[in-house]
Amino acid sequence: MNIYSEDRPWGKFEKFHENKPCTVKLIYVNQNSRLSLQYHNKRSEFWKVIKGTAMVELDGKTMILTEGETLTIPKQAKHRVGALDSGCVILEISYGKFDENDIIRLEDDYKRAGIPAKATRAAAA
């Protein structure tokens, strides 16, 4: 198995498997960092906290998830995850058409809101 890894401003992710029905990733979030407030048109997601404590925003509600807790994120639901401690790891399983460009960023700590995901990956390279 080839594991794909990509660095992001908030940490990195590793992708283990991708096929038509689902894509599986581990998301590593640095302490006191968070991903964009975003949504997806082509996929829903299942998250499980593997390690650490996560602060999750889902459609305007904020919740704290700890190791072992899970959450389902429907298509087009506005969501974001942040790490409250070091070493926060989230298992993400995406269902539907997977495309990193299907990230619509509404807010972003790294000034990427409104910029296509493809452009932000190219700038980071």
C-alpha cells in the first residue's frame, strides 16, 4: 500500500485508501490550530477522534470530542475541527465523489477563504 501524505498550514494528512465508494484519511492537527470552516458538495464525512481532544464546529454548533468519539458530517454541512491539545488525530472516511477541490472554504486562519483548494496546494509546494 502506498500512503500519500500532504503538508498543510495546520499540520498534515495521510491518505491510505481511495476508491469510488470511500476515501480514508488520518488528519493530524497541531495544538491550537484548526482547519477552515468549510463544506463539500460531493461528499459526506465520518470522523473518529483517534488521539487527543478536538473542538468541532458543525452547522453553527460547537462541541468537544475526545478519543474514541465519532461524528457524521452530511454533504453541504458547514464544519471545522481544531486541536485543543497536542497530537490530535482524526480518522476521516469520506463517502461520495472524493476531490480535494471539493472544499468550499468560508473562513480560514491562513487566508485561503474563497481560494480554490487546487491553488492553495500549488502555492504550498
